[in-house]
Amino acid sequence: MASPEIETLTQALARLPGLGPRSARRAVLHLLKKREAAMAPLLRALEAVNERLVTCHVCGNVDTTDPCTICADPRRDARLLCVVEEVADLWALDRARLFPGRFHVLGGRLSALEGVRPEDLAIDSLIRRVAAGGIDEVVLAMNATLEGQTTAHYIAERIESFPVRLTQLAHGLPVGGELDYLDEGTLAQALRARRPVS
Ligand SMILES: [Zn+2]
């Protein structure tokens, strides 16, 4: 039996994705035993991120600066834009710099079932970015679901009239954050073999 404070901490950790009661207990025990080496740095890191957490007004990424680190990076190819459903997809594709360009996060996918309409997603801001010019290629990296593909099709229609190359991944992305489980070779291959949207 632990005190209510320690129990609260354990429960909060257990609710994190990828953890569970058992892992949370082990993590808490580790933090308690390594107060200076583990707990203090974790606390400082959490505070720093929590204080400065913002959504990038350009791409919708979550970061501690606005524009985000990716949008502000001059080494990125600004002519290449990859459209994803969620921040998790962006982070996975950005892992190991698989994609050299910039991103646009929609914040979800069109869904008649869940009542998600185009105006609920960051589609107008995407069209404005494309309309502003300077983009040669838009890569649609939606999930390989009916809703993901419906979303891709809708965006393709809206972008059609602009002078940009429109491509899609060779394979759609797996659903919601599952991308993290794909190895980099598979992701790199899906990007390399991207094909024009027909
Ligand atoms: Zn950004």
C-alpha cells in the first residue's frame, strides 16, 4: 500500500499510452529511488514543455515554439508539402528525417458517421498555403481507411486547379499513431514509391 499521493502518481502514469498499472508501478518506484537523477529532470522537462506548449499556426504541429521547429527550419524543402491526418503521423514520418519537406496536419479525417465535415478540419488553411505559391508537390499521406481515402479524394479535388504535383503514398498509413510501429524502411519505401493521384 502506498500513500494517496504516490497512488495518484501511479494512476496518472498508468493512463499513459503504452504503460499500464504494472509498468506505472515500476516507473514510480524508479522515480522514488532515483529522486535526483530521474525525478527532478523529469519534473523540469514536464514543466518546461507544459509552460510553452503551442500549436503551430502554420502546420498544426504541437511544439514549444510557433512556428514549430519544422516550419522554422530553413534546411527543409519548402516546395514539398506532406498532408497528414494527425500530429502522430507527422512525428512518425519525421522520425529519422524520412520526409525532407514540410507538413500540414488536418486534425482528423472526414467522416459521415462521426459527423466530421471539411470545415472541421484544417483544409481551408491547407488550400491557402497551396494558393500562396512556392509549393511544387503536395503528398497526401492519409490513413489506409475508407475515411482516410475519402479525405484524400476531397483534398485532391480542392487542389486540382492549382499548378502543383499531387501524389500519394504507395501504401496508405495505418490508423492513428500505429505508424510508430512501422519500421523506417517500410515508411521510406512508401514515400519513395509515391505516385500521382489519379
Ligand atoms: Zn509548423
